[in-house]
Amino acid sequence: MRRGVLTRVIIFSVLALLSVLFLAPNFLGKKDSTGKTEMPNWWPDFLPSDAIHLGLDLQGGSHLVLEVKLDKAIENHIERLKSDLTNSIRDKGISGVSVERVEGTQLEIKVATASVDRVRSILKADFANLSEAKTPQTSASGTDFVMTLNREETRALRDYIVDQSLETIRNRIDQFGVSEPVIQRQGLNNILVQLPGIQDPQRAKDIIGKTALLEFKLVDDNVNPEDAAKSGAPPGRQVLFGQVGKGVAGASPAKVPYVLEARTLMTGEYIKDARVRPGEQLQGPYVELILNDQGGRLFEQITAANVKRRMAIVLDNNVYSAPVIQERIGGGRASITGSFDIKEARDLSIVLRAGALPAPVEIVEERTVGPSLGRDSITQGLTSFVVGGALVVLFMVAYYKGAGLVADVALVFNVLFMAAVLAGFQAVLTLPGIAGIVLTLGMAVDANVLINERIREEIRAGRAVRSAIEAGYQNALPAILDSNITTFLSGVILFQFGTGPIKGFAVTLCIGILTTVITAVYLTRIYYDYRIGARRLERISI
Amino acid sequence: MVVNLAVLAWLFAKGPNLGVDFAGGTMVQLKFQQRTTIPDIRQALETIDLGGSTIQEFGQEGAFEFLVRVEKVGLEIAALGDQMKKALSAKFGADKFEIRRVEFVGPKIGEDLRWRGTLSVIAAMAMMGVYIWVRFASAFGAKFGLHFGLGAVIALIHDVLVTVGALMLANYEFDLTVVAALLTIVGFSVNDTVVICDRIRENLRKIRRESLESIINTSLNETLSRTILTTGTALLVLLALYLLGGAVIRPFAFALLVGFVSGVYSTIFIASPVILLWEKSFRR
């Protein structure tokens, strides 16, 4: 028995030492400017060096879920396929075919009887990504096909768009300087963004959520903008609005209509870099665009072909400016002026640099916690932990005397191990997580209560102390395991179902159960085995 | 039994007070440096079109904290926090208040969470029932184990309903942490059921003479002190959490307090009689 005790004591001492090592960064380390912990120089590299990660509700920060609106992107894709198909049919010299996009994502192809077979073969050969949405209608004059994107293609497109959006958002966030942001795909078309410690959540949301589609379009000065705004744009033209000035005393600035040629000459995909430049005198700061080689050439062509006309710079269907093209512009530089202040200019350059989102995104969930609330939550959590713990400790000693004290020591180790596991696995601690630790305190002694009650019972029934202890542990164990397994199971369900803070609770609950079984049962057993082995045990304080 | 039906009826008639997590909408928690009244705040926010909104006090007296809840969902909602900040700054001065927390949940996500929340609680209860059935079926045979399982599940349903009712009475909002509390209650309250069933099984093996009824009785008596003690220690810490943990965690602590207490007497007064009833009808 003695050897058994010694081995176990050694095991637990090692575990305790490891725990202390895992927790050391919280006390020894200092947080540097990016929020990472820096250990003093003498701390060896192979030892853990991360303090406990605090959840957003304790640290402050924003949690956002963005939904990627795929419909628009799919429509655009279908539109491109339509022009591809039209070109393909024309190139092969087939006549009597008309292709139109209907109901957003479908292509209606009306084919004269003579050309039906050839069209069918083209569809099968080159457009296998389309499948029939409805059975083709055949009449005397021809056949009508209604095609849409088939399922694999839709899925592939969706994945591509969401992944692209994720990368673009990641690029934008990289430019804010938030430490340890989380950017992940969630479900089929959602993106999860977590920004710990962010000071200005509104600005972050604006930058992240902007579609940022930059388009260059020509202004049609022959049509009166005011008239067009009222009665609708002529064919091939569209009416978009820009704003003039900043607006006075909180009222919205005035909107000015522009009549533009609907055709987009160039988009922001050719932008290599975007920089903020201070403007001259009254102008205010502006954003200078540096185009890549292809873009530079394209821009030169456009400006050469349209000297003296106005070109509108449109961002997300808002006209930012519409300067006159004075001359051909080579060199691949363009500038966007407008009534910006330095912050707006900077944010615009961030967004242009990172690129446009392939599809618009919408914020469907936001949880932002300010840092002061986070601090208060930590304080309140710790207070209830200390008080709750003290209550339990006192109670155990009062009710079970010596045995209660043993249980309390096990409780201390329990908390130590829990904290170490949290730190070791870099699990995130949230306010419900702290509640989970507090709850574990109350439930951990449950096991000891079971054991002690059983021991008391056995002693009362007349057993010798040694065998009473033996019997107590043996009989109590199944019930202890059962109850902990059931709570563990609900912890697992909670983990699956919950988000953020709830997950934190599930994690601490489950970890707590594991450490409870280890400390409350095995650790206390070591103590009793030691007592039993040391000398004849007449009585125990229980 | 009566309590259960009453709670069910109330639940369907009025509907629980759903937090933004489940109903969708925006919630903003504000803290002012000095005494402010709800009408003042409402007036300041008039410039923004909030639609239907409620403002209530939050937390302790003297903390000057308020919760503003806006039901409306629309495109501008994501910017609501910022708009509120501007409007409140205009009236009170930007440094006289602080936005402590903003929660916004869009309708689709709200519905999704509602669905998943309810499902997970039901799934948890079912799982517990199955677990107990399997656990005790090996000792008694499937039928008997089933009775234990069913008894446990009915006791669990009761616990959840009582907790929900209590939360509605106290007018606490239902948010994600409340569902977490319910799930914890399901996992924990089944503990004492297990202990008692365990004892019943042990006694059934030892004492062959007496009727099932008196065996159950004896088992209950034997385990009573243990059950009260365990729940007691848990209640101790929960009380600390409820009183000291701060207003954010309070509904959670409250739910757990009610649920655990309910767990104790539900096992004694519900699970056991159910087992008995089943047995009686079975033996007949």
C-alpha cells in the first residue's frame, strides 16, 4: 500500500507542478502592444507562454456574423453565361435564337425549330454547367428552353464567393491592427468575425460591410439629370446620385443626380494600391489610385477615347466625383476626390486596397461589449468565485470535520488543474465560463459528500474503519460516475449548440467534471490510503 | 401536475419574455454618470426612428444603467448603436454616458437560435432518459429500466417547466444563457434521480421480502440527507453567484437556483411515484 501511495503522490505533485507552469504566464508575463504576453528573459522557450485567453465579454470587443448575399453574385454569373452563350451561338452562325435572363437566375432560350439540334449540342458540349429548370416546351415555331445553374456549379460558386469574401474581409481587418482577430466561415454562407479590444466598432463594421465595388462610367451630358431622375433613365443609361458638401448640422447632405452610361468601363479590380494624399488648399485629402499594368493601359485607352467628356467614379452605386477628362492619362494613376476628411479617406483607401467583395454582405448578428463592462464582469465573477468557494469550504469543514478538510484540499487542486487545462488548451474564458467554475465548486464536493455519507453509514452499521472507507469509495463510485457523466453529456450538447460565451460555460463545465473526478475521488483516496498504511486506523474525523 | 399544466398554458398564452437572442432586434446597455430618468432618455432618442422600443432600468439601484430594446429590424439596424451614441451625445454630452454593450440579432438567426435552443433542451431530456434506461436495464431487464427512464424524464420536464415559469414570473428575459442554464439543470437534476435509482436497485437486491413501494420508501429515506446536501452545496455557490455575480449573469444564476431546488423535490415526489404507478399497472 505504501508504494502505491508514494507513486500517486508523485504523479499528483508532477501534475500540480505542470499546472503551476501553465499558469505562470498569467502572473509573470506582461502584455505587449499587440496583446501578446511577453515572458521575462529567463523563461525557457519550451515552457508555455500564453496567459489565459479572455472571451470578448470579459475583454471587450465585437463579435459579428455576416451573411454573404449570394443571389446577386449568382445573377451576375448567369448574366456572364448569357453573353457567352449568345456569342457562341452567333459565332457558329446559328440563327433564330434568343437568349434572355429571366427570374433573376434563369436563362430562357427560344430556338426556332431548324436550329434546335445544333443549340442542344452546344449546350451539352460547352455549357454543361447549365441544367434544365423546366422541361423544354416545343411548339410549331420552335422550342423554349429554360436553363439554370446546376447544383454542383451553384455549390462550387457559393464556396468560391464565400471564401473570396472571407479573404477580402481578412485583408481589410489586417489593416486595422486588431490583435488576434478571428475570421472564420460559419455554416453555408455566413462569416464570423471577432475583434477583441476594438475601440471603434462602428468604423470596423463600416469597413467590413462595404461592398466597395468601384466602377468608372461615362457621364451623358446630353440628358437633363433632374428630368431623368423624375421620369426614369433612357435606355442604356442609368441615374445615380452623388452628394455635394457635408450637410449642415446633422441633416443629410443634398443628393445630386447624374445620368451615366450604364456600361462600366473599368472596375476596381485593376487597383494595385490606394494611398491617401493631402490635397491642395481648399480641396482636402484625396485618395490616389495606383493601377496595375493592365489597368494602366486600359485607363489610358479610355481616357484617350473620351477627352473632354466627364467620367464618373462610382463606389457602390454612389457617385463620388465626375471630373472632366482633360487629356489622355497614362502612367496608371487616378485620383478620387470628394469632400472627405482624413478618416474617410483612410478608410476608403483601406477598402480599395483590399478589394471589392464579390457579393454584398449583411450583418445578421452583433455582440459588442465595452471594456468597462468587461472589467466589471471579471471583478464580479471573481468575487462570486471567492465567496462561493469560501462558503463551500467552510461548510465542508463544519459538517464533515477532518474529512471535510481533505475534500477542501482536493477542491483547491481541482481549481488549480481546471485553470491549468484552460490555459494549456488556450480555451477562452468567458463570464458564463467563470460561472461554470463557480458551479463546479459546488458540484465537486458532491462526490465527496457521496463518499463521506457512505462511509458514515458503513461505520454506523458497525464496520471497521478501514473497511468502511473501502466500502464507502466502492459503493459511491458508480453513483458519482453516473451523475458526472450525465452532466458531462449536457455539457457536450451545450458546446454543440452554444455560441461564444455559452461555449465557454460548456468548456469549463466539462473540464470541471474531469478534474473533479480526478481530485475529489483519487486525490482524497491517496490521503486515506496513506493513513491506513501508516498505522492502525481506529477512528477518522468524519 | 397542476403546476405543470398551468405553466404550459401560460407559456402558450403569453409566451415567454424573449430576449434579443430569440426574438431578434437590438439591445443597448447604457450607463450614465448621474441620475437620469427614462423619459429623458426617450426624449433624447426621439430623433432616431426606433419604432417600438422599451427602456428599462438594469442592475442595481444607483448604478444608473438602462437597457434600451428595439424590436424593429431593417437595413439600418446595424448602425443603430452609433446613431444612438450621436443622439445621446447631443442631449447629455458625450462623456456623461457610456455604451456598455450592444447586442443585435437579425431575424433569421433569432429564429434559428430559438429552434436550436428548444431542440437541444428536448434532446438533452431524451438522452438522459435513454441513458438511465440503458444503465438500469442491465440490472433489471428492459421493461423496468424503461420505467426508471420515463420517471426520470417526467421529473426533468417538470423541472424545466417550473424554471421557465419562475423566470416568467420574475420577468427575466430569455436569452442564450437561460437555455444554457436549462440544459445544465437537465444534466444535474438527473443526478439525484440516478442516486436514488441506484439505491433502489441495491435495496431490491438485498431486501427481497417487502413490496416495491416500501423499498422505494426506504431508499428515499436513506438517500435524502445526501441529496439535500449535494444540492445544498450547489445552492450555496449559486447564491453567491446570484447576489455577487452582476446583473449580466443574474438570470442564469436565478434559473439554476430554481431548477436545482425543483430537481430535488421532483425526484422525490414525481419520479418515484411515477415508477410506482407504472409498476402497479404493469403488475396488474
